[in-house]
Amino acid sequence: MSRTVGPYTDVTTARVEGAYELCEGRDENGRPVQILTLGTTSSKDPARRGLLSDTVAWAYATAGPEDAPILVADLEGEQPYVVVLHDARLRGAERIMDRLLALGPATGPLPVGPAAAAQRAAHQIAAAQRSAAPSSPVGVSGPPASANFAGSPPMSPPVVMIAPPKKPSQLKPILIGIGSVVVALALVIGVWAVLSRPDDEGSDGSAEQSTTAAVDGVSQAPAAEPTEGSAGNEVPQWDPEAPAERVGGSAFADDAATATFAAANWPFAFKVPDEFECAEDGATAVCTADDGESTITVGWLPCEGECPRAARKMLREALPYQPLDEMAGDIAFAERDQVYGRWRGSLSVFVTDAGGTFQAWATADIAAEREEEGWHVFNDVLSQALAKSAE
């Protein structure tokens, strides 16, 4: 016996792969469709939502006459999903799911921030080859709701919460990203070399940072009072004379209760509200509050050589909440507040100093009442990073 999900009827589960569930059903016009969505738990993971958004953009950009059209893509809802026309003569949503599986594990945490670019680039060629091959047959449909989206055992109750399709304008963010995805596919090998370059004999300590931006296994808390380190292990100073740059909201007040994060060999220091606790993992700092329910992640990545626009674009597009709005001076940001009770955002800025070019970035997934604090951190990272270009 099938079930009704939002505007779709006769819905049955066709395939489950960890965080992803592929269903089959019919839309309000009676057309057969496939519905690919994230489970309720995975829908709360910004990295996995970002990967789904990037992959749907890729599907738009690479669609050919042998691919079934995408009918609806709601990537900003509480439980994101994409609907594809189901036609036995055409490749359907399976190619989207197969690419998702090629770009990361089906369950567990995904890389957060720009480090994801290295992983995605490593899989780009294999994923492209896989998507070019005929799609595998859809698995045999089981009983209704044979598995939920988080990969729960069979017979668990259905958890699909798909809302009616939104207005066509909801597809605009995806369509904007089509061009960038095409460029990214063409520059896989070049950008991979940028992100995973070998150490050179002439490189200094600041150029030898890991490009891993993992959020697990953090090992070192920030220094409360940054001090100058020994040669090759310098600790940056928070600059009170940094320009008051903003991408939104307001900046920290002079009397705000804050803590300063400063780590050895970072190009800049920054402040966070004192309720946040930060931990460093190489070139990434993960700051949490509300028992881990609010997270602000800040990091940086070196960009080799002249850091061409294509390389900058690849690094910027590795951040979640695409597409980012671009501003003057190679600054880009995004904010998302469509989910009740949550505020999310991304920031990217490229800075050239005496040591070369680096990307400073920040992401936030915090309680809605902390939105202004999120802007405070974003603006502080922006100001402190840009101050280095004037030195």
C-alpha cells in the first residue's frame, strides 16, 4: 500500500543509501516521478545540505538528451528534496544519488568548509565517468516506508515531510550556480594541484598549513591573550586599527564581552562572543555555544601563485549555502534564515599580503537569536583579514 507525501501520491521507497532516500510516485498531474531527499537527521547537517545543493546544480549543468528533466528542487526547506520525471528511457534521479555517493560517505560527518573542495576535486573525474555511464536499475520497491531517510531499519514509520512545490523562483539559486559548476568541472585537475600542493624548499611556516578543515578531533584551545611566538611559529595579534568592514548586521561594540582566537601561523586573529568556546584544528577553528547547538567555524587556506579567478571561485563554492552574493574586493557572503529558529551563513574573502594570497572564510549554523552575533564574527573576520593586505 503506497502513501501520499505532500502533493505526490502512490509514493514508495525505491532505494535507500544512508542519508539519502529515493522514492517513486506520481505528481498532481499523474506523471510518474522520482523524489530524492535527505533524512530528517541529515537535513540538519549544513555540509550534507550543501553537497546536495552542489550536486543538483551539477545535474542541471550536465543534463543531456538522455537525462530526465528536474521538475522541482526545494533545497532551502526543512527537508530538502529534488523531483525528477521518471521515464524508463531516460536517466533519472539515480545519477544524482550516485554522484552524491561518489563525493562523500553515505552516513556520518562530511568535511566542512573549503577542505571539502579538495575531496570533491579528488572524486570529480571518477564521478563524471560514473555519471556518463548508464544508470543502474532501480532497486525493487519494498513495503511502504521500508526505511526512513536516515537509514533506519525496515518497518520504521515514514518520516518524509515534503511540502508542496514552491514557486519557480525557488530554482533561481540553482540556475545561478550552473555556470560555476561547468567551470569547476573543467578546472578539476588545476585546482586539485592548488589545494594539495607539495611543500617547497623555500616555503615558510605559514605556507605549510594543512588544508584539512575537519571539525572532529580538535586538539588545542585558543590563546586567551595572543602573544608573539618564536620564529616560524608566530601568533597573530588582533588589530584594533583594522578597517570597520561589514557584509551585514553590525560589528562588535567596544565594550562587548568577547574572547580572542589567535593560533600559531594563522594570518589573522578574530573575536567571538565569550559564550563561545573555540578549538583549533590546523587552519580551522570551531567555536560552539548552547551545548553545541550553535556553531561558528572560521578558517583560512593559502592560494598558490597569482591565485587566478577560477581557483578563487572553486574555493568560494566549496562553502555551504550557495550561491554566495559577491561584493567588491573579492568578498562574498550568504545568509539563510528560512528554517525557523536557525540562522546560517557563509563568508569568503581573498587577501594578498607579503606572503601571498589566502582565503579567509567563516560559516555559521546558530540559533536565530544569535544572528547578530553571527554578523559580529563575520565582520570581525572580514576586517581583521583585510587589515593584513595593508601591512
